[in-house]
Amino acid sequence: MQWLFEDSRIDWVELSELYRIAPLGIKPAEHLKLTYANSMHKCFVLDDGRIVGAGRVVGDGRDTAYLCDVVVHPELQGQGLGKARC
């Protein structure tokens, strides 16, 4: 698996589908692109080029940060991917 910390190679439509099947709701690709762009930290996990996980953190850069999302493909849920250290 490949861990990415920038979003230039992310297929936002694919990530939107991952949120849907996870299931974490319907989040349009453009919505995700904006929310991840505005996040302080972000991480994407790819397996053979397919997005199987993602997460993001928002914060003030000094004192406070919030873990906003952790999404993992249903086939991989419960295996520790969402809490793995990269």
C-alpha cells in the first residue's frame, strides 16, 4: 500500500464513491476536493492505484486540531488500516 500526503494524484470521484460505500454518506467530489484542500493535514492510502483509505485534520496551526474524517474501504475495515502509523 502507498501512503500519500498530498492530493495532486487523487481521483475525487473515486474518493466520493469510497465515502458512499464506507458508508460515510454522500459527499460530492468537488466538496471533498475543497474540504481536503482546506485541511491542515491529509493522508490517502492507495492499493494498486485504488483509493482504499483517507483521512484529514483541520486545525489552527498552533494549539488545536480535529480529526475530521477517517474513511476505509469496507473490504479492509476492521484490519487496522484506519489507525495504522504510516
